[in-house]
Amino acid sequence: MARFGMVIDTKKCVGCMDCVVACKTENNVPEGYNRDWIVTVSNGKFPDIHLEIQSQRCNHCDNTPCVSCCPTGASHVEEFGKIVLVTHNMCIGCKACVAACPYDARFVNPEGYADKCTFCMHRVEKGELPACVSVCPTHCMYFGDLDDPNSEVSKLIASRKNHTLIPEAGTSPRIYYLT
Amino acid sequence: MNSISRRKFLKITGFSVGAVAAASALSPIVKGSEKINKEKVKGIQKIPTYCDICFWKCGAIAYLKDGALWKIEGNPNDPLSKGRLCPRGTGGIGAYSDPDRLRSPLIRTKERGEEKWKEVTWDEALDYIASKMKKIKSEYGPESVAFFSHGIGGNFLKHTLKAYGVNNISAPSYAQCRGPRDVGFELTFGDGIGSPERTDIENAKCLVLIGSHLGENMHNSQAQEFANAVERDSTVIVVDPRFSVAASKAKYYLPIKPGTDIALLLAWMNVIVNEKLYDVEYVNKFGFGFEQFAAEISPYTPEWAYTETGIDVELIRTTARVMAINKPATLIHPGRHVTWYGDDAQRSRAIALLNALLGSWGRKGGFFFPSSYSIPPYPYPEYPKPGKDKVDNPDNKYPFAIEEITTGIREATITGKPYPIKGWFIYATNLIHALPNEEETIKAIQNLDLMVVVDVIPSEIAGWADVVLPESVYLERYDDLHASSFKETFVGIRQPVVESPADQKPNWWIAKKLADKLGLGNYFPWQHIEEYLDYRLNAAGLSLDQLKKEGIIRGEKPPIYFEDGITPEFPTPSGKIEFYSLQLAQAGFDPVPKFTRPDEPPAGYFRLLFGRSPVHSFSRTQSNRILMDMMEENEVWVNNDIANRYGLANGQYIKLKNQDGIISNKVKVKVTERIRTDCVYMVHGFGHNSKMLKGAYGKGASDAQLITKYKIDPIMGGTGMNVNFVTFETEV
Ligand code: SF4
Ligand code: SF4
Ligand code: SF4
């Protein structure tokens, strides 16, 4: 079975937030909340500046503090693609997972359950790309099976310089940023 | 505005039901939105249309889920969006659900600008307008009504007004935006840039952006091609006082002193001519007055330019050479919003000349020759001949103006000369934010006998109107056919996806109904816009049914470069590319652009620059709740050292005060290294003070409010607006 991950080319990303808007409409994310967001990291002194724009979301980590801390089992890893999900009707909104996630990827939906990126499982199951990936006007996002060495994502990780976010947290995140 | 009862909100107008029912025979359109839809169609329906969140008009597909509007995506068959909308387009459904939308026609009950209204029926509103218009016609003549419009949605109203006799018709997109560029290029090549731009970014090997911040500025095709250029490793050169997102993708970043771009352009040309790096064959064959041009630019060395621009001498030389190496696939982008310093047509001409030296006009990776789908116009009766000249440019004061000047109409409205302007009809353009110097706009408004605003949201300009007419948003209406000039020909349709939630009407209906009231019904021989669309499409060998299903029909891919068969023609007076412009000289202007030093900011003041955000269009989208979630307010960018000197902290609210003592709304400071120390920057469109625009009211600051000063381009009448200076007020 696949182990899905995402690769985002920061050289191409312009920080336009289309990925954020698309997630919002695709998944009906309530007003005031977002499942993905943009972080701009700026270094240097004018005019010698280096900018890296990161489209961030749940990293669908291999080691999941958000799953191990969940008292009800609502927060879990799906068999399908090893996607990290929350079963809404099992979630009691205790926020343990919200606190455990080093990426701040979770929030409590006004309806009372922990909410976050689902890697658009409902789309991926149908063979479609996640909404954010499919909308990105710069084509800087890639999605696929990290366990398949021939997938586009695996090849990009193998061939281009890249990093993940907060690797020191030890969660083995599955979103890679090409630099 | 009175509060609207739930019952009113639910009211479905007889007409709209008819429109949607007619449409549903052809494509699976359901009756209405989530709230009003009685026969919810289960499952997913897809309805093609084209976007209206900006003027780019990307082909889109709207999705309904169980009869309710769900999301909107790009139409993969559309040459502009290539299946991917920009963030504003993706957030377009928020325009439909915006709780601040205008819902019912309004007539003013108190003083202008007090925003006190009564809700009226369409008949009452249009009768009121028609009687005022008839009065203006009999007292002053029909030319005393002016029309300001933005976007394709204005077409039908323009038709009604032309039938009535209006000849003063204008859009801020000329004198407040792209006008100088089109004039500068026309003076040089005999042809302008157009929209969408004829820039072949896709194939450029070297792309030069001067102040243009693609990526933050999301004109979809341009932004997509820009990212593609970055991926292809084409050499990007960015000139900007601010380290833009585009600058972060550039191989060379030139942190120019604001207002000195012409100096840089002259120095670049100086290097290219001196080192004989230009396209000699192209220049010899197509150029006029090259010798005089070369002589004129000879003093402008990189050493000289350094003292004006602050750009390192070697950096100027290197970038000039890089441009030359990649010729003719070097594209010095002409930009879009270019009304900066009042000498903008000359700056644009300098950009045109640099492109000419490199032979990029008409060449792959430079400027292509666009074409559009040929669709014959509808055979309307002829318009009456205007009895008077237009008022915007009396005595040809701006001899090379190629479109009507909004601020010229405003001036005539204030002075009553050359003749009084007594009526303003405004479609979808917020003149308070679009024109410089709000006070003059308000002064002009006070002289009017009639002011009508047609829009979807209660913008500031609507607040000044006598009558406000609520338009259906693009997802609820048909519009005219979209057949822009581009790399290939195509025609796109906008069609209703959902019902209007209240008493809003499509612009074509408003225009037709008003024509009836004015006794001009014969100008609308069709009953419903579908007849009009079908007629035009049939005349082009197409059908409405087919277009409604496909959204976009693509035509041919004609040749677009000289190398594949376009005959090089330059419709200038000399028939050649005018390196030296006799017509400019004859009119008393510099035949080759010259540099004028910009004014320095007074001590303690900083030049105010403004630009675009990828998630908002002008001042039209700040109350769209989806886009509001992306960016709720703007920030003022202040260089780190300056912030330290003035004790400003990141995220702190301050106010800006300009040279004339005008004070802005409170605005957050963004302390950053990404801008020079002599200027500050903010995104345009925020700082709303229309009380009806509840979501956006008081959020962020308006650059427009601070733009009290403007410099008119003597060549073409554009208003240079980057000539204001601001200082910080920490008491908020
Ligand atoms: S849509 Fe693409 S380019 Fe835009 S911010 Fe997201 S990842 Fe970056
Ligand atoms: S994968 Fe889907 S849920 Fe996750 S951020 Fe992208 S659009 Fe949102
Ligand atoms: S560029 Fe964006 S806002 Fe403009 S028409 Fe295209 S999708 Fe819509």
C-alpha cells in the first residue's frame, strides 16, 4: 500500500494562497479557519535577501504524536496511503492532538471535532490530486507515493535539494520542500 | 440601508426563474441557490462560465453540490487559465455569498455621501433615473451625462447610454493604469500592448520586470508563464524598490531608487548601443532615426545612471549584456499599472525602445501578434451623432491620448467647461479608490443632477450616489461573449450558475429596461440576452447551445511571430519603429526619452508606493469572506532601519499622514528588510469607509486616500500617483 507524501518546489511557489483558497472551498473549511497556510521565511539584509515561501499543512507524519495522544482513537492513520485522519464522530474535542502537533496543523472545528488536512482523501481515492495541488497556478506542488521509487515525488526528492519542517521533532514528516 | 427581512431575502423574482428555466433546457442548471432551491438536484453539476473577479476573464467551471454552489475551478480548455484559476478566481464563490452585497435598488434620502437610503422597486429606481436623464438631455444635451465603467459587464449599459447620446465614456484602466504603456508602445511600434498582454513570457529566455510584481499580481496567464520561466531557468531581472516575490526568483535584483527607472533604461540602451550588442539587422531594417537616437543616449553612461538610480555600475553593465545575449527572446515587460510619476509614457517608450534594440517585438520570447475570434456585432440601429466633442481632453491638451481620460471628465464636471456634465453613470468601478484626490471627485459629484452606481457591493462611490442599482454577481448572470485577442482565438461564455439571492438583476436586464424607460426600446430588438448571444454566435458559425455546454470554443492558432509568417508592419508615421519620434518633437516633447529627477521626500517623509495582493482585486473583493480569510487588512511595509529609528514595532498599528496633512485609517506596520529606506509600500484596495461594506469597513488603510497629489502625463493625460510622501503617526 502506498505512503502518500507531497513535494513543494519553493523556487516556483509565489505564495499566492490559491492552495489555501482551494482547500477552503473544496473541503468547506469554516470562516476564520484554514487547513493549509503560507509561511514566508526571509533572511538577509536589503538588498541581499533570500526568501523561501512554504505552503504548509499537516505533514501526515510517519511518527504521529497526534495519534498516540488521542484518548478515543478518533485520530488515526488510514490504511489507504497512510493518511492521518480524524474520525469526526469519535472525536470529543479534547485538543490533546492540537497540542501534540509540532506544526500547529490542527484546530477544533466549530462543530466540535479536531480538523486538519486530509490529503483530500476523498479525491485521491477517486484518482484525483488533492485540491491544493490541482489548483496551484505555478504547478509547484506534487503528490504521490513516497514508497514508489519511480513516482514523481520520489524522483524529485532524490534529485533536488530539499528539506522537511522541524525534522528535530522526530515525527518524520512527509512534506518535502525543494529549494 | 434598511435591514432586509428574511422574507425579502427569500423572494424569487419572476424574471430570474424564467432565465434559469430557459437555461436549464440546455445544461443542467438548477433553480437557485442552497437557500432558495426547492428542487435540489442531487449530486454534482458542472456549469462552465468565465470569471469576473478581475478583468482577465479566465474560463471556469462552477460546481453545484445537491443544488448548492460548492466551488469553482479553471476550465482546462481555456487558453487563459489552462484549467487553473488564480486565488481570487478560486475564491469567487465568496462574491456570491458575501453578506454585504447590495440586495435591492436604493434611492438616496439624505445628503449625498451620508449613505441614507430607501429601498425601492426596479421600476421606481429606473423611472427616477429616466426622468432625470430626460431632464438633463433637454436642459444641457445628452453629452452632459458621462459613463465610467470597468469590465465587460459594462457593455450593455454603454449601449443604452450611447443610444441616448452619451459620448463621454471612460474607464480608470486608461488614465489611472495601463494608458502610458499603450501610448509609449504605440508611439514606438505603432501598436499597443492590449489585455491580456501580448508578452510571450512563456518563451522568453530573459525576462525583465520593472516594478511589475508578477506572483503578487496574479493576472493568471502571466503568473503561470512567469513560474514556468523560473522553472526553465530563464534569466529573470527584477527592478523594484521593494524586494518583491518576483525579486526573490530573480537572478539579478536591482533595488532602484523610486522614480529613476528612465535613467536605468537609458544607461542600459547606452551600453547596448556602445558595445554594439543590439540586433543590427533588425534595427537597420525596421528602425527609423536610429542615428539621432544613438546620439541622444550617448551621455547616459552606467556611471551617470548610478548617481541617479543607486544601482551599481557593473550590475547595470552585466544586466545589459545578459539581455543582449538572449536577444531576441529577451522580454522587457511593459508592466500594467504604470501611472507612477507623470512621465510614464516616456518611461514606457524607453522600455519599448530597449525591446526594439533587442529585436523582441514580433519575435518568439518577446511580443507576439495576437488575434481574436471573429464574431460579428449585433446589428443594432445606428447611434445618434453626438452634437458636441468629448470633454475629457479639450483642445487636444494631451495630444497623444488614445482613450478617454476619467480625470478629464471629472475636471469638466467641476469647472463646467467646455460644457457642464450633470450626470454620472458608474458601472463596477469604485472611483473613490481608483482616481487620485478624493476631494476633487467629491467636488465633481456635488455638481451633478444625477449619479447612478451599478455594482454588486456597496463601494465608497455607491455611498455618494443618488441611485444604487444592485447587480447580480457573475455566477448569476449572462454577459457579453468573451473573445479577447491572444495567442490563439477563442470565445467564452458567462452564464448563470445560481439564482440571485435577492432583488439583484443582470446588467443586460438593467440596460434593456432603462432603454425602454428612455423610449429607446428599439435599440434592444431582442427580448432576452440568449437571443442576442445566439444571434451573434450563429453569425460566427457557432451556437449558444454548444457554447453553454463547453464554456469555451477554441478557434485557430494563426501565426503570431514574424518568423512564422507575420508581415512586419509598423503603423507609425514613418512606417518603421520610431527610435526618434518626429511626431513627439513636433508636439514639443522629447523625441527620445530624457530623464527628469524625481522630487525628494521632505525630511521625515517617505515615498508612498502601492501594489497588488494575489488574493484581492482592486477595492472590490475585501468583503468576500473567503478572500477576507486570506487577507483581512493591508500592512504598511517599513524598512527595518527606519522602523528602529522611529521606534515602530512589527504588527503595531499606526496612521500615515501625507504631505497635505491627510491622515489614513490605522494600519499595521510590517517591519521588513524587503524595502528601501526611502519609501513605504502597501497593497491597494483596503481602508474601506463605506458603512454598508461591513466586513471590510475600517480594515487597513487606503493608499488612494493618501494620494492627494498627482502628476499628469502631458503626453497622454495619465495621472502619476507615486508622487506622495507620508510620515508616521503613532497615536491611533
Ligand atoms: S497555490 Fe502554489 S504557488 Fe500559490 S501559494 Fe500555494 S503552493 Fe505556492
Ligand atoms: S491536501 Fe486537501 S485537505 Fe490537505 S491542504 Fe490540500 S486541499 Fe487541504
Ligand atoms: S486572473 Fe484570477 S480573478 Fe482574474 S479572471 Fe482569472 S481567475 Fe479570475
